[in-house]
Amino acid sequence: MSDQLIRKFASRVAMSADDRACVSALPFKLRTIDPSTYMLREGQHPTRCAFILEGLAYRQKLTPNGEREIVSIVMPGEFVDLQNLFLEESDHDIQALTRLTFAEIPISALHGLIANCPVAGHALWIDALIESSIHREWLLNIGRRNARSRLAHLLCEFSVRFRTSADADMAYELPMTQEQLGDALGLTPVHVNRVLKSLEAAGFIAREKRLVSVIDWPGLRDAAEFNERYLHLKQTRL
């Protein structure tokens, strides 16, 4: 885990040998859980912060009558809720989308890292701010784009976040059911299915079970009104 976490921080900020040693000294516990298992429930008081090594997770909010909105997807190399470092009570649920392996780091240890290694604290700040940027884009996506653009935008985001090249055909496994996609986009499963078929008929994507191949990246990007600026992929290393 330490090597992956160091690479994560080093992608955000320039790190000295001492900085890397501080990160390597963090205590952690490895866990693997099955799909749909809860990592954290709303109202819990977390004592650890998770760093995903393999698999995907999602954050969700529920209405009192059980209606669900998936508010973000968490991918390998990302922390699950840095807010837990300073907010005492979780305000949403986190579930495993796929089989998930992650490192649990005591919040007290991360507080010590921030105090003793300001560079690492800087990297954590960047991650938290990028997470907020993605939330803003998701809010715009649901509030102001039509169904076709919403789904196309999510597919574009996944293509970029899975770190595939935008200059070539892209393919990745989309481990979300049509119900889950609908809960992330404010659409019904039937509507999601209809839009997926329309994007496929337009020649933007091809599907084989859960494998999505992007055939026409410029076309999909235009349909989505997609600009990757909000992902801050070129964040300067200070």
C-alpha cells in the first residue's frame, strides 16, 4: 500500500526522501469486501480513512422513503471521504460497487502525517478540492444536461479516470447496472437502456455485456459537452 500511496502523493506534489519515509511509516490494515458491502453508513463516527487499492466504490444519499441518489464513484488510487479527517459524523453511505480491496488508515495517524509532513497535507488538500470539483460537475450534469448528454458525460469521465488514451479507441468494464446508472444520473433504468442504445446506434460506443468500447471519442465528447478541466489532471507539482 505504501508504494501506491507515495505515487499518489508524488503525482500531486514534489516529495523529498523524508516525505516519502513519513508516508511509508503510516500504519494501515488491508481489507477486502464483496460488492454491495457497506464501508460506511450515514450517522457513523469513523475512526479510519480508506485508500482504495483495487475495485470501485460509490457514495450514496437516501431519502426518508428509501429513494437513492449515487453522488460519486471512487476509483483505485483515491481516498474514500477525506472529510472524515475533520468531520466527526458521516453524512452519507459508502458501498462497494465491485469486489474491493482497500487500506484503512487511522485518522489519528493521518492527522500526525499532516502535522509532521506539510507536503503530504498539501497533497490531501488537492485531492479534497478535486473531489469537490467533480461533485460540482455531477450537479451540473444532472441539473442542466439532457439524458443523452448526461450518460455520454459519465462515459467520458470514466474513460478519462480509468486513464485510457483519448487519442485511440478506449474500452473498459462498466461495472454498474442500468439501475445504478439511473441512480447516478436521475434517470429510470428503462431510459438508461434507451440512451445506451442510441449512443451505440450513433457509432459513439460499442457494448459487449459490461465492456464499453469508445469508438468515436470526438463524437461522444461533443454529445456529452465534455471538458476534462474539472478533473484537474494537469495539477502542478509544487
